[in-house]
Amino acid sequence: MSIALDDLLKRSSPRSSQMLEHLIREGVSHKELLELMASLPRHEFVEPAFSHLAYSPTPLPIGRNQTISQPLTVARMTSWLLKYSRLGRVLEIGTGSGYQTCLLAHFFNKVHTIERQQSLYVQAQERLRKMQINNVEFLHGDGHLGWPQKVQMDAIIVTAMASKVPSALTDMLKENGVLIMPIADEVPSIGCWRRVGDRWKRLESAPAQFVPLLEGKVDA
């Protein structure tokens, strides 16, 4: 472990420190990302009954039969973006609690995020407003349809699992743009791809479990 990471662990709260130790053991080494995850109050993004487990290595309920991904999955997806993507505009499909959105907002110039569940959409907006994060544009809508203004994205991150990538999303990704998405295959996994013309170059992959990517939106 580097001196910088060791110092970060010493400065972190006990529960954040345990989370960081697990992330570092699993190969996450981006110092600024680790610092951000140590400072972000993850317990405020889960249901109160599960707040004592917020920094543990497990997914947790956030309501509406949805979950916040375990810290390692969030860190891995974000670190892939930091490694491979231009940090201009990113589209997030599945705002959920807004935790991943917060991380993206720190590194990207502009975040566009779509949530199909109205109650989660409202809660995430309120959380980020209180945190004074102002480079995020929210949409209550169907992630399969992409962003309605058809803005070209440097990266797209999907936080729900599907058997294939919706065409509306691939159409919005710039040349050499990066896509991160869980894919339901024989072994469910999350992958990171770069768009090269009409081809996709796989850059990274790891086993993962996610809730399914559903169509439509829920007005409740």
C-alpha cells in the first residue's frame, strides 16, 4: 500500500476506513475516488433501518424494490470511467439513491441521469440539492429511450442488467465513447466497452448482480 493511501486510511472514520481497506484489497487505487468515497455519507443514501450496514460490502435496499450497489461495484465502475473515458458528459441510467450520481458529478463536467421510479427520482434530487451539487440534470423517464434531447455522450453507465444494450443508448454515445453496463449472460457480469465505429472493444469485465433494466416509468 502506498504512503498516500495509508495516510487516507488513518484520516478516515472507522466505518469508512473498513470500506476503504476492502476496496484497496480488491484493487481500487484511484486516490481521489477513494477520498471522495471516504467523505461521502453513504448511510444517508440507504433506508434508515439499514444505515448501520451502509459501509459494508453488500447491496442494500433503497425502496421500491431497488438497491444501492455494494461499494466495490460502484468504485469499480467509476474507476473504469476515470481510466478510459473523456470526462465531459455522462449519461446514467438508473439514478437510484443518487450515490453513484454524486461520484460522477465530482469528476464529469455534466451528468444526465434517468430514473423510472418517481419517488426515487424525487429523493435523489433532494439529496443532491442539499449537497449543493449543481452539474446534474435529472429526468423521470424510461432509460431504454435515452436522453430526450439526443445529446451526444462521452460515456454511458447503466446500473441495471439487460441481455442487450438498448439502441437508443448506443446512438447517443460518441465515437470512442465508453459504455459500462451489466449484461445478463451465462455468468452475469458488468462490462466496460469502447465504441470504435460499429464495433465494441471490451476493456474490462467483472462478475456482478444487478436488478433488471425495466421499460417504462412509474408515477408513484
